[in-house]
Amino acid sequence: MAQRKTQTPKYWQDLTIQSDDIEYLFKVLLDSTQPHTIEQLALALIQHRLEQEELAMQMELEGGMVYQPRGHYEIGDRLVFPRYNYAGGTVVGQRTGYHPRYGNFSVVQVDFGAPYSVREFAADFSYAHPLNIGDGSSAADVEEKVSAAELYAHHRGWILPKLVEALQVHPDFAHFQDTWLLKGLLVPINAGHLNIAEAAIDYNARPLPASALLKDLDLSSTASPAVQEFSLNYTLTTDERFVNVGPRGQVLWYLRRMMPQALEQVPRHLQLPDLSFDLNQLDSDLRHLLVEIDDEATDYSVLPVPPTVSDEATLVLSWPHRRAGTLPITARTAPFFPQPDDEYVRITFVDRQSGERIPGWVVGKHNYVWGLADWYARHQLVTGAYITLHRTDSPLTLEISYRPVRPKREWVRSVVVQGGRLTFQNMRLQITCQYDELMIVGEDNPAAVDALWEDARSSKPLLPLLRQVALELIKINPQGTVHAKTLYSAVNVVRRCPPGPIFQELVRNECFVPMGHGYWTYDASRA
């Protein structure tokens, strides 16, 4: 069966966006006068290519028949060959052919002219053959075509990047995210309009959609609401005063000057070092601990993390996130936070005990949520505290809680700086919440501990620090062991490090001796 070129993967893989494609899409947008998504434009392009191919086939077939091996042809007959890009040729000769299995048949010589010249083809071949379809008189006698939607579904990975690139460099097209419009159809937005938009956001003290801002702008335009919203969104992206802080699929404009300055860069305690590890080196116990520890730097896609189906999720507060006033976005917590439409999403935490509303910011690029420093300090939450997130009816609001206990002094492992050196001791500290006993780390002098913090850009190897921390923790444990989760929590007091590289050092170095159930000891003779 003859196959249309547009039905082959190679056609779309080798696709080049031509000037007539751009002209066609220009006309599509001009005729509709409405914004189109890149998917809609891609479908229009595919349909255009299909129609072009159909037209070319019909024009070729008007002067001849589709070649089929079973056909009988006379000298002078005009034939069309889909396999040769619908090239047409004239029968200029005949001879008898023979095949041991099929017997006699005819062979016709067809003159294509340059560049194919004369070629021979079987004819009067009555046996089954994939090119024998229909009667050869119409385009229907070529392989049935797949729809534009089906072609898009199969080949969008090749089509979309090339189409976006071609439209982006063309001066007549404007786009906001994945939606496109002709620049000539944009509603004019001037500096005065932008100043009014700024004042509206400032007055409301919250992010606003373009539809709300338009009510104050009085554009006096006959354009549709969709075109007006597109025009405003497109213009706001060019003004540094404005930033989109909506969740994916929802544009909400805010003022950059109203955003916390802390969002301008990743907090010092969350800046990640360039450390990798080989998951295959970790046994099942350590892999299980990787899943248990909520660290935004862990690649949970390679771990068996069960999906979060509950309306609440509990995690353990780590030292870096307590110091930065943040929470990690992990496989367990991600379902509770909206994905940013751009870089950030402004959300609201609600203290489940007091009802206090706390502004928060999802920083999707770096997988953390900012805004809880005061809440942590007010409730005197320790490293290792249990934090629970609760869904609400609004995707931009979630409740947060901890597990309060009557304030009391308890013996807990604590970090102590002595002579500029990191040590750990069991100290009596005021405790106000329930905590994970393996992860808790107390402190009595935060400034002294911060002075020991190793910058993420530090080139110091991890192993010496891990040895030092392990020895200190083993000394204060009567069993002479330390749990892998405790090591992770303690190392992160002075250096940001995901659990994977820490666990890898444990299994790579014989001085660390596994004792079972996640516990390790240290053998100096093996160092």
C-alpha cells in the first residue's frame, strides 16, 4: 500500500517550518482575531500540511493513474508513483518477466525524466501485493490518512519546539506563556494603564488576575475579553514591576517590591552542594530511610514512594529548614503545594491551633516553601519537630500544625561549639512539641553554630566531617552507636547535605560498621 509522506515519523522528525506555514498561521489568527494556544496552532499547521499533500496528490492523479503491480498498462499510459513523492512517468516500453514462484508477468519501462530517468516495474501481477489497492484512479487509493489530532499526539515532541522557535523569531507574533496572538491585534496598553494596575495591586495588597485589573483600566476597546486579557498579560511581562505568582494555569499578578527580599536568592542554609551518589550502593534499609527523610534534594522518582492520598501529611523539621523558615517540597509534601505558573506561588498557611494566617511562598525551581521562620520561633520548635500539613478547600490555602506538649525541660542531644569546634552533648532544654527522637538536635547558642556553617560552595570533602560528627554522637550514646538518620540531621547542622551522599559514605568506608536497623558504629582501626 502506498503511504502518504505526512503519515511517516520521518516527515515530522525532519519538519522545517516554511514561510508559507507562517503565512497560513498568520491568516488563522487574523481571521479568528482570538488568541490561540501553541497546540491549536500546531494542529492548524498539521491540517494545512495534510491539505497541501492532498491537493498535490489530486493534481498529479489528474494526469494519470496510481501505479499498482496488478495493473495492465500500455505504452503511452501516464502513471503516478506515491513512493517517489508522487512523481509521474510515462510507459515507454514493455517486456515479459518471469518468477520461479509466480510464473509470467509483464515488466513496463517508465520514463520519469530527470532525475529518475527510465525505471522498470512489474505489471499484470495478479498475486497479493501491498501496493495493490483500489482501482488506482483517485487519492483514496493511497494509504488512508491519519487525522491531524492523531499525528499531533504521536509527533508533538518534534513539531512543537520547531514551531515555537519559528514563531518566536517572527516579528508579527506575540506570545504569553503558550498562547499566541498577532501583535497587530493587541490592545494598546500604555504607561498610564500600567501605573493604574500597580496601584490596584498595591491597594488590594494581594495578587490579582488580569480580568480584575482590566476593570480599573477602562481600555475603551471593542476587542474581546480574551484579547484584552492577553494584551495586558503580554504587556505586564515586559515590566519588571510585575511578577506572576499564580499556580499553574492561573495567572495572578503581584508587585515585585511587595515580595519578601529573602526570595531573591536561595537561603544560605538551603544552598545545595554538588554531591552525587549511587543508589545501587545502598541496601534496602538505607533506601527505606531515604524515603522516610523529607529532603528536597532527593530524587524520589527512583524510589518506591507511595502516593499521598490522605488530606494530611506529616514530616520532620530539619535543621536547614528550621533556620531558613522553610519547608521542603518532596514526594510526600508536593501534593499539598500548587506548582508555580512562573517562578513563585503566593499561598497562605493557617495555624490550625490559633487560626493565624501566615503568608507563604512556593519556590518551585528550588523545591521549598518560604515564610515560616516567625511561626517556628514563636512556638519554639526544635529540629526534629513533627509538622503536619492539612488540605483545605482552596488550593492556595493549607493548614499547618505541630504536636504541642506541656513545656518542660528534657535531656536531648544538642550541638555545642567549644573552642571553635563542633561537639555534641546531652543537655536539658525546654521542649514544647513532640519530635522524632532520631532527628532531634537541640542548641543553646545559634550564633556560635552559624559561625561554623560550611558554605555550599566549599570544596571540603564530606568524609572528615562525617567521621567527626559520628564520633561525637557515639560518645554520648551508651550503646556506642549512631543511627543513619541522626547522622543526617547532625551533619546538616553545619553543612547542607542530602541523605544520599551521607549514606554512601557510610557504606563506602570500612571504618563505619553497620549494626543493623539503621544503626552504625565507628572502628578507628579501619580508618
